[in-house]
Amino acid sequence: MAKDIKISLLLDFYGSMLTEKQRRIVEYYYNDDLSLSEIAENEGITRQGVRDFVKRAEGQLLEMERKLGLARKFREMMDGFQKIEEAADRIREYNRHYIYAREIDESAKQILEITQKLCE
Amino acid sequence: MAKDIKISLLLDFYGSMLTEKQRRIVEYYYNDDLSLSEIAENEGITRQGVRDFVKRAEGQLLEMERKLGLARKFREMMDGFQKIEEAADRIREYNRHYIYAREIDESAKQILEITQKLCE
């Protein structure tokens, strides 16, 4: 498990495997940046109770990523799409300035449409 | 949950979330195409026991895909990479025959390298 994969990313990814209450609490904590005390007040449980919820959920998310590794794989793909987009832009740009080949422009445009659709 | 997503695909994807024994039995059944009786003999349990293992594991795999939808998303990405590759091949081909622009060939080659690396 890479240290640079953040809990909030794992939460986007695997959050639907948590219970509704776990997910709500962890989202308050990681996405909305509420304090343990604020969450405790919202949920009507103790501050320590909130801490336990968060720790347990973190453990589950990290364990899922350790076993499945899908968040890392997805991020690699997103980085790949980004680089593909840049290369397709360079092709279009060069083609537009120096060549004007319709065939090349259309294929490069198709590449951009695919990456944009998949990265939505 | 789309009907066309097959159990063996889900097994590749989420198999590491099953217990070792579950996974072994389901792999015998789906990947190695052994019969329930053959698996029962290998594992020293009843044929009905094997059936229960398989049914329960199927349920877990389908439930994970229902909640996470990652197998479908990955497959869409793989299809996307395939189409990107075809478009990059067309660009190189056209460029090689009619234009000979080094800039275009290099960018198209980069696209192909990225898709090949990510689809390994």
C-alpha cells in the first residue's frame, strides 16, 4: 500500500462498502473537514466514539486497497489518459499549422473524445 | 448490475476479497471448468457443500460489483484504450505514407506506448 494514496481517495473509491453511518462520519472528517467534536455533536455520540468509527473505517478502506489495488490502478489510468490527451493535442496543433490533413485531425479528435468521456 | 459482466471477470477483479478456500473452489468451477463432483472430491466436502460455496461467493462478487461498479468501469476503460490505439495507428499509418512528420509520429508513438503499458 503506497503512502501517497489518501484516505479521501479511497473513500471515493470504496466508500459504498462501508455502512451508511461509517461513511457519513468519515466524509464529515475527511471531505468536510469537521473536527471530532463537531461530528460527535452532530451524531450524538462521544468524541472517542467518532475516533473509533474513523479508525475502523480507515482500516477497512486501506485493507480493501491492499487486497484489490484498484485505486492505484485507476489513478495510473487517469494519468495515462492525461498524457494521451496532451499527445493528441500536440498532433492536432502540428497538423493544423503545417499539414492540414483531415484524416489526422479526425483520428486525433476521436482520441480526445474518448479520453474526455472516460475521465468525466 | 449488467448481466453481461461474467462471474469469472468479477473473480479476477474482486477474488482477493474472498476467503482462500472460497476463491479456490470458485476458480475450479469457473476458470478450470471442473464439475461440482470433481471439486467435492478434491476438497473432501459434499457436492452440495461445493454448490453452497459457489453460490455464496457469486453473491458476494455480484454485491461488490453492484456497490462499486469497478469491473464495468475498468472494462469501459480497456475498450477506450483499444479505440485510442486504433486511432493512433491510423495517424501513424497516414503520416508514414503521406507526410513523414517526425513530430506527429513521435506523439502517436507515445500514445501507443501509454496504452500498451496500461493494458498489460
